[in-house]
Amino acid sequence: MKDSRLLYDAFNIYYEKGMEALGENKLEVARRNLLAAAEALLKLAKESNGALKEQRVRRAEELGELAERIEAKRKEQPAHQESHARESLAPALRVTAEKQMTIDEALGALGSMVGMREVKEQVSDLVDQIKVFRMRKAQQLPTPEISHHMVFTGNPGTGKTTVARIIGQIYRSLGILSKGHLVEVDRSDLVAGYVGQTALKTKEVLSRAMGGVLFIDEAYTLKKGGNDFGQEAIDTLNKAMEDARADLVVIVAGYKREIETFIGSNPGLRSRFRTTIDFRDYTGRELYEIFLGILQKNKYRITQEANDAVRRYLGDRELNKFNGNARDVRNLFENIVKLQSRRVARLTDPSKEEIVTVTVEDLPFPPPGENREEA
């Protein structure tokens, strides 16, 4: 048992050193430490049984493969390009590295989103506060300590992820974050199945998110009670939000009641998250505007009759069952495109106008009335 404890401690030390070196683009140091971590894990596997043994062998193999990729990347890249190596070597997460925006471009992107008046006002207030605090600092005046971590509440498909991505760019342009990228995760990206593994898994994610925004969807699923390992992820996140607050913003998102219960259950979390932004459901009119925006972006046109039918359909919650969800509007558009493509493909030598036009025949729901002729 004592030897196992020493091996486990050695694994943690080598692994953390390896991931830290990878984060700093010290590829050779990272490779050596990750290989040492893999070796320690294989020795632990020999002292294990069943599923735990299989998991440790598999994890050691993954670390060995990562070390091989690091070595291949180190050999093929000039030294001045090593700063980009980590993006292609670290664990596969949903990472969005958009084109860097100026503050005006980022606010313009937010302003162009349909609806969200209250969200836009709150973000504008945050920007004003940061700007004034910078002015105070320049005048050598005391600047209050504020937390930039946030809570986003609301139903799925109400724009939370998109706004989180924009906030990353806003904070980068204001000097709060060094990169402004978005790392999007859920419980499965943070929680492992065995003691001690969750903290390591969460630290990997945090390493990827440094300099940007860590967006945790349905964060309340981390706390399930009993012997669940989600608490280990919460504790690791809680510490990182304090220790790395100078270059990390964590946004937790989910349904309003559940996320409020989650935040309220932990005094540490409650003190970290001072800003809550509520994303209300889209109205029928806003869903219709989103639909038109998708049409225009993809260079489709729509007949007047089909346009009126879509507008009425999106405005009738009992009929469309969308509940303010923009994702369902995108699904509606994709279904329309499928039906339109089926119809146009059967035309003889269709014109450009026919190729880009959506008619009532292409709608995946019955239009009002019996007249399906083009308006």
C-alpha cells in the first residue's frame, strides 16, 4: 500500500509538471515528464485489478501517445513556432479561437444579435465599469477588487454560448484576458470515474482555458451528492477561480432554478460568482428574425406566401413547440433546405432564381389554407 501511494504521488507530480510544461510550450520537458507519468501509471496498473487496472493501462498508453506526438511536433517545427504546438497536442475539447476582435467589433457582434436587450445592457455596464476602473488605476486611485466570473441562466438555445464567446473577445480587448478564446465543457469533460482522476482531468481543462473563458454548461450536474466525484471538480475549479483570476474567466450556465441552487450550495462558489445574466426565451417575432437572418446568410430567398406561413408558425408556441429555442429555428431551416433541394433537383435545368427560392412546397409543416401557389 505504501509503494502504491508513492507511485501515485510520483504520477501526479510528473503529470502536473508535464502538462504545465506543455502549457508553457516547453515540449521536451513536457515529453519527458509525461513519459515518466506513464511509467508510474503502468506500475500502478500492475498492482491493480479489474476495471481500474484497464483504465490505468489505457491512460498510460494515451500519455505515451501524447509524448510521441509532442516529440514529432518538436522535430517538425522550428523553435519560433512551438508556441502553437499546444493547440494541436492537448486533449480534444470544444475550443473556439475566433478571429481577435477590437472592443467595438465585439460589442457590434453582440449588438447585432436578435433580442437580448437586458443581456446587452448588462454587458455594456460591465464594460463601462472596467473602463472606469482602468481610468482610476491610471490616476493612482484605489480600484475595487471585482470578480469577472459569471453565471448565465436560461433555457437551451437562447444564445448563452455565443455571448460567452463574445465576452472572451471583449475581455481580451480590455486587457482582462490574454487570449480571449472559449473552452466549452460539460460534466463529462471534468469528472472521471476514480478517486484522484477528476482533479487531474479538471486541471487539464483549466490549462487549456487559461487566458480565456471556461464555459461550463449545465454546471449543476457536477453536484450529485453521495460519493460522486463531481465535488472534486468543484473544489478544483473553486481554487483555480481564485488563484488564476488574473487571466481566467469561468462562466457556469444552465437552467435558472438548478444553477441558483448549485451556486447557493457552496459558499466558495457564491463568493466567486457576483454577476448573473438571465437569458430569456425568444419571442415568436425574434425567432422569425433569426430565421430570416439564417436565410440571408446562406443566400436563400423566400416567397411571400412561404414567408407569411413561417412567420405565423414561429409565432404560435402551441404549434411549433420551440419554447424560445433558436436551435430549433436552425433545425427548421435545415429541414426546409432539404425539402427545397429535393424539389429543385427534380426540375429540368432550374434557373438561379429557382435554386435560391423557398416556396410553401418546401415547408415541413402544413401552411394555412389550401392555396400552395407561389405568391
